[in-house]
Amino acid sequence: MSGFWDSTKNKVSRAGTNLRMGGGGAAAVLDPEYNEQEQRFRNLEKRAMKLLQETKDYRGSISTMTNSQRMLSQNLSAFLLDVQRPQDYQAAYRQAAQTIDQVSQPQFDEVYMHTVLQPMAQFCGYLPEFNKAMKKRKGLADDLERARRQLSKEQAKAASDPMAIEKAEMDVQYAEEAYNVMNRTLVGEIPKLINSRVYVADPSFEAFVKAQLQFFNDSLQQMDGVTRYLPPAGGPDDDRMLDQRIGDVMAQVRSLTICSQNVV
């Protein structure tokens, strides 16, 4: 994979080296094959950068979730600190949340960074090289058009100077060669870049799924240790009983004098 990137960068940098960059150019506009490849590149660039941002956001969301869970467990213990009969689930949940945040999440993050985020970032890191090459191509197209106009001016003079015409013809030939090299390089290399995305996405997606599976399995094992302190899960009847218990507690709170006075 690295050989392809190195070869591409070398070809791009060699083509048209030391020629001034500019914008536009009729030759660039009138090349439908290149225009098609450039449009394909723009579509790839847009989707790749969006995917890269989403991979970064996902990494951040996992870290935020585990950290929030750990903070919640700590605040739950603080909330019930002076209860005369502390429940065992408080300590178990706090320990589970801490292990998930400080052990499972860093392990997931290391694998995710190495197998998902870094390969995607590396792929996207080559996109600016193609943008630079496209800008250089526009500059070469401008140089070619200027050389052609200069040749036409020399040929149109009443007293033509053979030396000046010969020099202008050589300038056109040189500009054409430089432009064609860059144009062929881009037309040939853009499809290779587009095809290479498969070799980045396939192994990264496989690693992503496996990393997720390991992380959530680890989290499940930690939470399984908390469930033994809770009543066994039941059906709809248990849910209704739980709702009733919560409703009874809220009714007791509402019956307190302060709550019943509607103090503003």
C-alpha cells in the first residue's frame, strides 16, 4: 500500500516541476476524460472527510459515555452516602463503571486508533496531494495557453522573426509536454486512489466490529457482576410493581409540608 502512495506522490511531484501555478485554462476545460475523473475525486473527497469525522466522533462518544457512567456511579454513592442501610449494588456498580472507563475503554481506544482511525486519517491525508496536483495542472494549462497566444502573435507579425517564432514554438512544445504529463498522471492515478479505498475500508471495518464486540462483551461482564445484587428480571407485572413502588415514594414526598405548600 505504501509503495502505491509513494509512487503516486513521486509521479505527481515530478510532473511539471518548477512551472508556475495559476488558474483556469481552456485545455483543462476541454478534457472530458479528466473532468470526469476530477468529479469522481471530488465525490470521494467529500465522503472520505465525512467518514473520517464520524470515526473521530464515535471515538469521542465512547469515551464520553464511559466517563459519564463512572461519574454517575460516584454521584450515586454520594447521593446515598448517609443511608443507614447502604445497598451492595452501589459499590458493585461504582466498581464496574470504573473498570469499564479505566480498563475496557482504553483498551478499545488503542485498538480503534490503530486499526480504524489512523488508516482512515492516513488515506485522507493523501487527498491534499491530489488537490495540489490539480492546481498545478491548471497552472500548466494556463502556461500552455499563454505560450500558444505568444506563438500566434509572433506568427501574425508583418515582419516575422524566425528566431522568435522558433523560440515560441519550443515554449509551446515544452508547455504541452509538461501539461500532458500531469494530465495523464492524474487521469491514471485518480482511479487507483478511488479503488484503494476498498483496501482501507474492508480491514478497518472488520477490526471495528471486532473491537466493538470485545468492548461491549467486557462491559457486559462487568455489569453482570452488578445484576446479582438486583431482583431477577421479570415480565410486565414486575414493571408495574416497580412503577407502583416509585409512585408510592413520590406520593410520600408530595405529602411533605413544604411540597404541599407550593412555595414560590
